[in-house]
Amino acid sequence: MAVVVHPNENVDSALKRLHREVLREKILETYRNKAYRIKDVELEREKRREWRKMKRRRNAAKRRAK
């Protein structure tokens, strides 16, 4: 995984692209899963947090569509 900084590109935007790529490929999540054991409760919390985020986004999109 690599991000090439173009000559006329700001370093901050390149770092932002790198961060998006890391999130997309779930590198930190994979590292955390392999580094130590994750309890089932923590997995459930993570799932709930994701669902909450999706629900918020859907509701916001519905409000914008009206």
C-alpha cells in the first residue's frame, strides 16, 4: 500500500488519501485483531456503533431528500 504525492499536491491531502486507503483496507482493524484477543462484547459494541453510524447517515439522507 502506498500513496504517491504529486508535485502540485498538498501533503495534507496526500495523508488524507493514505488514511482513507488504510480505512478501506481495514489495516488497523486487522492489526488490532491479531495483536491481542478481542472479547465478544467488544465485537458487539463495534457492530452496534457501525449500525448506528449507518442509521444516522440514512436518516440524514432521508431528511435531505425531502
